[in-house]
Amino acid sequence: MVSGMVEVLGLIAGFFTTVAFIPQALKSWKSKSSKDMSWGWIILVTIGVFLWLVYGILANDVPVIAANFFTELFALSVLFAKLKFG
Amino acid sequence: MVSGMVEVLGLIAGFFTTVAFIPQALKSWKSKSSKDMSWGWIILVTIGVFLWLVYGILANDVPVIAANFFTELFALSVLFAKLKFG
């Protein structure tokens, strides 16, 4: 558990890496194309973000939990777009 | 600072989210195309991963530092591919 300013920085970092997936998910679903997206990338990210979420819970790290919970939702949306459109 | 098994889990999580960027960077540079990749995604990820790295250093969190140092290198490679190929 970290506190104060450091935790705020973690929350800001998490805001960036989480929000990043929103324009990507919107683009994939709107353009109905994600061929430039690597299967390896999206599969490894989906697994990895889930593991970060478990890590955050076990390490009692609020920024890591918050960021990875929402990132996982958006990553799954990008994964489903890739499954649907290739 | 977390210890033992939890830290190992964090290192595994970091391994996944970091290694994920390797197939993406290779694909972008090989295919010379990253039009399906959102500008918003790559810019926000590059900024966010840098902030995670600073957070990891300040929070003395080894898995967060290790993962984000290498992820930043690979994210920059994907960003440069996007700048070059669009």
C-alpha cells in the first residue's frame, strides 16, 4: 500500500493506460477492421491485464486494481472486435 | 514493497503485458501498416506506461518497474511505426 502523492500518480498513470483502450475499441468496432492488430498482442494483453488485476488485489494496490479492472473490460472489447472482424 | 509469491505473480503479469507488445511491433514494422491502430491508443499508452514507470520507482514496486521499462521501449517502437506508416 502506497500513500498520498504516489498513489495519485499511480491513479493518473492508470487513467492513461486504461482510457487508451477506449479510442482503440471504438475504432475497431466502427471501422470493422483490426487486421493491423496482432493476435499475439491482444491475447497476451487480455491475459496479462487479468493477472495484474489479481496482483493488485493481493498487493492491496488501489491504482493497479482500478486501472486493470477497466482496462480488462476495454481489452475484451478489442478482443471481441478482432474475433469478429479479423 | 510486496514480497514472495505476490511479487512473482506481478512479474508474470508484467511479462505478459510487456511481451504482448513484441508481436505487435514486429507486425507493424513487417506489414508497414498500422492504420487499424488508433492514434489515441498509442499516444495514451506511451504516456501512461511512462507514468507507471515513475510510479513503480516511487512506490518501490519491482514488477511495475521491470514491466513498464520494457513495455515503454516496445510501445515507442509501435508509435514510431505508426508515425512512419500511418
